[in-house]
Amino acid sequence: MTDGALIVQSDKTLLLEVDHDKAADARRAIAPFAELERAPEHIHTYRVTPLGLWNARAAGHDAEQVVDALVTHSRYPVPQALLVDIADTMDRYGRLVLEKDGDQLVLRTTDRAVLTEALRHKKIKPLVGEQLSPDEVVVHPSERGTLKQELLKVGWPAEDRAGYVNGEAHPIALTEDGWSLRPYQQHAVDGFWDGGSGVVVLPCGAGKTLVGAGAMSAAKATTLILVTNTVSARQWREELLARTTLTEDEIGEYSGARKEVRPVTIATYQVLTLKRKGAYPHLDLLDARDWGLIVYDEVHLLPAPIFRMTADLQARRRLGLTATLVREDGREADVFSLIGPKRFDAPWKDIEAQGYIAPADCVEVRVTLSDAERMAYATAEAEDRYRLASCSPAKPGVVRRIVDQHQGEPTLVIGQYLDQLHELSEQLDADLITGETSVTVRQELFADFREGRTNLLVVSKVANFSVDLPEATVAIQVSGTFGSRQEEAQRLGRLLRPKEDGRTAHFYTVVARDTVDAEFAAHRQRFLAEQGYAYRIVDSDDL
């Protein structure tokens, strides 16, 4: 027995003692291959999964390093069977390799039985062509992504060494007027470029857009940037104009209002996934130029049609940017096979410790329903209960008290249900931004907030993603998308830009006690708890 912070168990779970003096080192050591499952106060539970191990393998970690991390940080002897299983699982990655052979794309193996087994699967057989030898088979270039997806599903993830086309060259460089990439941003760019394609995971406010600009500078090629909404598209455009040598004429916007295709084109997922008569008319944008790089902002939100289109883009370099790879639909494996493995992941608290994002105080404020509300909740249909609890009449008064406590501080009130948000907007005498608010009005209101002309906004989930509000220091969440962990991360992320005076950000979640509202809140908090953010729970009467 040693003084390690981990307990490694034979069911592939890792228990991390959060208060141990070596907990941070242990968390860092297991981060490349272990996935968080539960994160209450003192013991966090991680699980070792095949996808986690293959992600680590694709990023350059071998079984010896994984075993060493477990043995070094484990309090008790690590089960020998688990170590054998880890080695065997990681050894499955790369027994099948996609390579170029002249003009052909070929799937090769170092283990003939593995290729034979794979080719017997009915979904894989149609994706390949002529068998050149017992150890290699021709693959049509258009099936490169789909084949990787299917091989991953049957447990034989292929290593893709087929390389990338350079695409149409276009001069892009970072400007040097008083700024430079932060060390972790440069490491992220280097990690991506060395691997060719993959995902960079950084906290909101840590400068994912600058990592994208750095990758574009490395590629020096035409670039397609896919973003969540038009406001995000405009912010990317402004950042690229400020941080790179690109001019206004070189950057196009492809959204609902504009259809510009330029050397650097910023398109919304929404317009690309627009369906007419069973077809996606705007997917032709992908063939409009010989793109050298495709950037997926908020890659954890990729819609299903974009997954399909990404399967066709395997010859292009692909960069995914996100604050969390958690997908509530469980399609992390598709991100791995179609965008690429995780190339860089920085723990939020590490970047906070370096002063690049603000510290945050997270508080769950619990309200008690009135007797009449409790009876209405108890007799409601199951599908109506979350809305009833989320929109409790007890919440607006609590929100008002929190706003008053932080008088003068830039504050966002965030929610899911429009009628609730309209009511809050009226009661607080604050502007409201929803999906129905025009892009022009949104931009004006965000600009007023950024420049201090107003310090209170009520916003729907349109503000979850890619909205740059560096001045916000207080967020009050009144309702959310059920138990979405990614949404919780994005909402806290609105506050994490470092403040000039070094002050702490405050993130409040107002929750109805003894309801599914409280259950979903607990689920949403899991991701942030893993990142080191502790939630305090207070009663609304004690505010």
C-alpha cells in the first residue's frame, strides 16, 4: 500500500480522493485515457473505456504510459487482469492502417486474421473494393470516414495515415501588434498540426478562436469555419480581422442572410443542415472550393447531417474546438472517427491558476414550492413536471434578490422557457434576447453590455454558445436543457474571461427543491465538479 490518491478497481473504475495532496497530479496523469462518471465532494469516479484508451493511443500515449500512471498513483496494487486488458485494448488500435499507395487508398493490416474478420461484417464489406492481397484491400476515397466509423464500432479502430490534400493555398499569418498566442494555445496548435486532424478542448474564455487562427496560420490555405449561429460568425470575423493578416474582402459569411464564398468562409451549422425536398441544398458549399482546413466550432454540437458530410471530408485537415467533449447523445465515438482524436485538453483549474480565466464561485439556490404548487406538480404528467418546477413563481423573487446583491455588476439571467424569460425581463426592467431577436438587435444589446451602457440582460439558450461577453461577472440560471452537462459548462464559461481587477465570477443556479429540477441540476453539475468547481447549496431564505 502506498500513499496514492487513486483506488484502481477491477471493474475499470478509478476512485480519486479529491482532498489528497497528490490528487491534482493523479487527475492530470489519468486525463488522457479515463472518463469522469460521477463527481461528488470527496471521491470522483472515473472509468477506463476502450474509446478513452484509443483516444490516448491516437494522441501518442502507449500502454506502458497508461499502466505507469495507474501504478504510480494507486494506493493499492493495481489488479493484474486490468493491466492486461488495458494493454490488449490499446493494442487493437493500429492493427488496421489506412495508407496511400500511389493513387489508391488502401486498408492494410499487420494481422491477417483481423482484416479477415473485419471484412466479414456486412456494413464494412460494401465500403471496400478489390482485395490486393491477404493483407490489404482497396478503399474508395469517399468511404474513408464511413469505414473508420464502422471499424470503430466493431472494435478495430484504424490508424489513418493516408495524409491530407493541401487544398488551395492562401496566405494567412498572425499579426504581431502587441500580442502573441499564450503557451497553452501554442501547444494546442502544435498538437493539432502534428496530428493533422483532431479536437482541442479548452475552457470557455480561454481563447479557442485564437487556436483556430493559429491553425489557419499553420495551414496557410483556404479555410471553411463552421459555427453555431450568426452572432458567432460575426465574432469569428472580427477576431480574424484583428488577429490575422486577413482583410475584409478575404472573409465571407455563409448564413441565412448572406451567401458569400471567399478564401476564408464562415458558415452556420443551421444553414448547412437546412433541408428542402429531402435534400441539403447548401452542402454544395463543401465543394465550392478546394478547402485546406475545416474548423468545427463547438464540435460537441455537430448535427447528424454534418457528421455525414464530415465522413466525405477525410482528405481535408479538420480541427474541432470545444469546452467539453461530452455529448448527451453519446456520439463521442463519431467525433473521434470523423474529426479526429483529442489532440489537446487543458484542465480548467490549471488555466485559472495561470491567470488566464477568472476564478468562479458556484452556488445552487434552492427554493421551496408552495403547497398549491407541490400538489400541481404531484398530479402533473411526467413530461410536464420539469417545466412546472423550472418556472415556479417562487423563482423571480429570488432572482431579484441576487441581482440586488450584485448591484452594478454585469449580470446575465439565463433560462430555457420563453414565457418565464419574458416575465423576468419585465420584472427586472431588463432587455431580453431570444432566438426571435434579430441579429442586428442582438449585436446592439451585446455591444451595450460589453461597453457598460447596460449591466443586466435576460437571455435564452441563444447565449450558450460562442457569445463573447468578457465583462460578465454574474450569471443566474433559472432553467436549463434538462440535465445537459455541456450547457452548464457553456453557461459558466460566459463568466470566465479574466477580470481587470482580478475579481471572482459568481454563477447561481436557482432550483426547485424536491423536484426533477433538482435532479437535473445535479446531473448538469457533474462536468464542472470534475473540473474542480465546488457548488455551495444555500436556501433561498438565507440569501
